[in-house]
Amino acid sequence: MIPFIDLQAQRLRLDGKIEAAVAEAVVGGAWVMGPQVRQFEADLSAFGQAKHALGCANGTDALALPLMAWEIGAGDAVFVPSFTFAATAEVVPWFGAEPVFVDVDPVTYNMDPAKLAAAIDAIKAEGRLTPRVVIAVDLFGQPADYPAIKKIVDQHGLKLISDSAQGFGCTVDGKHPLEWVDVTTTSFFPAKPLGCYGDGGAVLTNDDELAQLLDSVRVHGKAVAVDLKDRTFEHDPKYLNMRIGRNSRLDTIQAAVLIEKLKVFGDEIEWRNRIAARYNEGLRAHVARVPDVPAGHMSTWAQYTIEHPNRDGLVAHLKEQGIPTAVYYPIPLHMQPAYENFPRGAGGLPETERLKDVVMSLPMHSDLDEATQDKIIAAVASFKG
């Protein structure tokens, strides 16, 4: 059976470095917010062209932390795509705010800037909610159209988050999303391009004061430098709680794993792009659409996703040949029971509803060899349904 994502191949390629790093962290004994966490945060900020990187418990918390820092709450609107994993929208109702679902671009599957603009205008005209934040998703590894989205949020005075759980490392004209957004969030779930051996996440920002607030809310609302400016407190600042927070710390052992993985992440992004190019060349004539990337954009290829009019037939055909596939996302968020009563952008979400029936993802990881890839391509090409 061909693996959908082969994490063991990467571990073996790193030749014991991860195991050694984990052992060092265990022996060191600082298992919560230990020195490896600080090192990884420094390494991550350098890679992501950010002034600050703060580790947290998972990618979902990474999205929640800036909403908490900005005091998003009841009566606020947060604009999100519907064609994404639940975490993107899930965090919004946590604080009493409402997600507003926006349709996606048919080429990149990311938030459509024109549909975003229309959604904001409609919410403002209705007057029930106050637009506050836009969360754009780097779906399957492709960056959203941040230059266009940034113009829209600036017109309306909104905050902008890059949900880069699938796309951390992606760029537009060589620049990371943080060039345009207030915050980039990411996930280190094992299946992500930069994944750990458990759960983990991070928030990146260039805003000095916001970084302090994020540090506060990830540790129970502890006092930070901005809070102590005119105050004396000689004890551990975690015992002076300045705001409501949560417990969301990156595990030291996971940070040790990520330090080693980040060292090779740049090379792995290049390998993923080479693999995607081979897929495109081999599959373009056999499917309805392959995932082309706009000029100047670079994807991290968390998934390689194609369109086929008989998607379910092709999935079954490949399964018979021992080739795994995945369908992201068969039920868009605005059609899910938990989210179906939240607002939808003006004009509905026709592109999102079209994609749910035709997209499927093929095996993709940095260690996918050409022989295995050729077998997958040949199996897709042999489908006549």
C-alpha cells in the first residue's frame, strides 16, 4: 500500500537527529516551555521573516489567541472561507462572535477578494454585526491573494489573519504572508508540511505590543512588560493575571522535533514543488483540472488536489490499485450542522458548493519517489469512468 503521507521516510532520512533531540530534551527536564521552545521560536521567526514567533498548543489555539488579544466578542463579524477545515471558523463562536462565510476563487481555492468585499459591504448594510477580522486560509499550501485582500481590509479598518496551517512557508513574490497580515498562524500537526510528533502550533507577528498580549493570553493572561510599566510585582508574572487567558504552550519535546525539521524545511519545499510539477505534467491530460499556482506564488503543497467529474469513481478505481486518496472537503462549513445558521457572503457560495463534488487529493510528501509517483499517474490515466 502506498502511503498518503510518508512521515517515516522523513524520519529515516534525518538519520537519528530527531531521536537524539528528543532524548536531550527528556534528559534536560524542562518539559514545559524549556530552552528548546525559545530556540525554535527564534528559528521560526527567522524563517518566516517575522519579528516574533510564539509557540502554542495547536493550530486551532493559534487562531484563537489573536482573537482574544483583540477582544473579539458578541456582535463582531469574522470573515472566513467555507472551503476549509472546521478550525478556521470554530474559534469565532468561542468568543460570541459570528463567522461570515465567503466563497473561494476557482483556481486557487482560497478566499475570493471580490466576494470578500461584497460580504463586508452586505454585513455593514445589514447593521447587525460589526466587521472586525478577516481570516484568509492558505489552502493546500497555496498562499491567498494577500495584496488584494490587504487593500480591502485596510479600506474597512479590519484585522487580517493568515491561517497558514497548511501553507506555512508559502510566499507571494518571495515574501511571506506576514508582509500583508497582522498575524500568521500555523499548525504543527504531524501531517502538515512542517509537522511535529504530536500537536503544536505557532503565531507570528511583527507587532511588538501584540506579541506581548499573545504571550499573555497563551499563559493564563499573565502579566507582561506592557502591563508592568507602572506597576511593581516581584513574583512570577504568571501569578498576576491581567486578562482572561488560556493554557496553550508548545511542548518542549515537540519543539525539539521541530528544530530539526525546520533545518531541512526549505529543501523539502523545493522537493514538494518538483513533485507537484511532475504530477501536473503527467496528469493534465487525464483530469478536469490540475492545481496550477499563480505567477509569483509559491506553494508548500500540503496536498496535491485535482478535479475530476467522476471523483468518487476515480477514488474507488485508485483504491483497488492500492493508492490512497483523500477528499477535502466533502461538506463545506456553511453546510455543516454546527455552522449552517451563520451568515453567508452576498451571492452565496456557488464555487465552494461546486468543489465539494469534484476535488480529490493524491499522495504528496517530500520523500515521494519518482517510481511511486509514476505508478500513481499511470493509475489515474487508466481510469475511463
